[in-house]
Amino acid sequence: MNNLNSTKNNFIDSTYKFLESIKYSDNQYQFVKQGLTKHGSELKLGTACFGLKINYILGNLNNEATTLQASEYLNSFQKSIQGYPKNSFIDEAYLNYFRAANLKVALKHKAKELIAGAKFKPPYSKSDYLKKSIRAESKQAISTLIQIGGKNSKPYLEFPNTKDLIVEFLNLQNWNSPWDAGAQFSGICLFSSTQDILNRDELSTSLKDYISKIVNPRNGFYYSGSVKNQSQLVNGSMKVISGLEWLEAPIHYPEKLIDSTLKVKPNSEGCDLVDIVYVLYQCSLQTTYRKKDIRDYFIEVLNIIQLHQHSQGGFSYYLNKSQTHYYGVNVSKGFDEPDLHGTTLLIWAASMIFNFINTSDDTLKVLKT
């Protein structure tokens, strides 16, 4: 890759082109252009968050009126529905899908998305899955609001909000499956850091104390037991570090984590690519260790991202295939086309890479997730 500025500008133009092609009204986007399913066309909250995140990365949210309108739209999804935390962000089309869908079909896809095939405690159920999904969408909506300069209009307070409840909740997670456990940790970090609560400092200390017992001092990854899948270790550490970022807490062993992560060959899926870039990028903010090696690694990742790029603009989550599911809902037919989820992740990964390579260049903004 000879001309990084040309590559960056190409990615920006490509993302603009795709975003315009799937936008159908203010703050409303489609997952894909061609292979959209009926259920995919009905979901609104997730696509709004993705669209706003992309616009933030591209620097398009400098207009106060636009930001206010976007905040009001996201806040319209806050609801209090029995069985879920008060003032959760809920797309009712999402709940309707699971009320009507065949459970076996829904569960087929959710395992990879949330728990990567691991058994989690207590035993897995449809109710558990929906609660996790609604919590994850609430986290995404709140983080998006804060990213664009807004906030949730109603308080979201029904999460583990004492030291004892935090320990109890995190002990229930399976840290042998660090992607899911890390995501639960990250969620509490965001909620405790962004909501108006009196014991914020106490919760922050409890979360930092807990995760300091999970980190492995030999390799810097956050997990327990034996995890053979290296990508799972990177994915889990990404989630934990995103939580530490909300707590404004340092990564425990950034240099060892850099060593460990650089040994992992980047996979081609969108989540794996952004996770590995995020871990290295965040570590590089704390140390100058192995800067050249990280740069060389990032160039390799940029080459992979280019393989995901499409002539009609945007990027696909998989190589030559769009993302087909969103929290268990079949949203696309998996055609060889760009998709909103893949484009969000890969332009975010690119933003971190270009900011790492040239720290004085803020053409692309970096998300806080």
C-alpha cells in the first residue's frame, strides 16, 4: 500500500456513497440495498445508531440542529416494558420478531453472536438472550447519544449498581468465553459512568478491582481458565478495554497485550478486524512500545479492509457477503454487497489506523464505544 492518503480518501468517498444509497429519511437507514429481508426492513434502532456512528466518524455531526434531531429520534425508543430494565432502548419490531419467530431458527444464530458457542451461567434461554440483547442495544444507543453530544432523556438505572451486585453479576459470567463476559463488564462500565448516580466512584472502584483479578499478567488478555481461540481472547479484551475507557482507567499490561495481539493473524470478519485494531490502538495510546510493528500490522489490516470494499461504495462484513443477522434477526439474504454493519466497523477500524499512523490528522474521528 503505497499511498495511504489516497487509500483514506477512497475509503471516505466510498463510505459517503454507500451511506447515501441506503438512507431513506432522516436518521433512518437500511442494512443493505439489494438483499434486505422483511424483518430487516422493520428494524430502526440499530440502523440509526450505525448511521450516526458513521456520520460521527466522517465528521458530519457539527450542526446543532442535526444533533438535536438525531438525539430526539434515538430517545423515542426509550420504553418501560415489563421484563426489561425501566427506560431501556427497545425497538418493538425486534421484540415482535421473537414473539413470532420459530425459536429454533432464532437460537441457531444467537449463539455465535453473543456467546460464541460457550455455555453460560445460568442455563441459556430465550428470555436470557432477549434481556442481553435489549441491554446491548440500550448500551449502544446511550453510547451513540453521548458520542454525538446528546444524552438519554430518561435515566437508565436498573443495572448492577452496588459493589455486591457487580461482583455477583460478573461472577455469573463465563470468563472462559471472554467476548460475552467482557461485553457484560463493558455495559456496566458505561451505565455507571454515564447515568446520574450518587455512588459512581464506588462502582468505578468495584469494577476496576474486579477486572484486575481477571487480567492475565503473562499475556495481558482478560479471561480465566484456558481459552485456546486467540481471536476470542482479543475480542474479549476489546470489550473489557472499551469498558476501561468509560471508566477512564488504564489497560493493565499494554506492552504484554501488544506482544500477544501481534501474534494473532487477523481474521477477515468485520468484528474480528475492528477488535484487533481497537486493542492495539488503545494500547498504543499508553505506550510507544513496538510502534513500527503495530504500523506494519495495521497496513496488513488495511489491505484486508480493501478486500471488503465494493464498487458501489461501502464495505461488507464478510468477504464477498453481507452481514445476515442482527442480534438473531435475519436482516439480509447475504448477497455479495456492502452492508451497514460491516461499513460501520471497517470505517471505524480505518479511522483508528489512520489516526495511529498520523496523529495530527483528524480527518476521521475515532469512536468511543
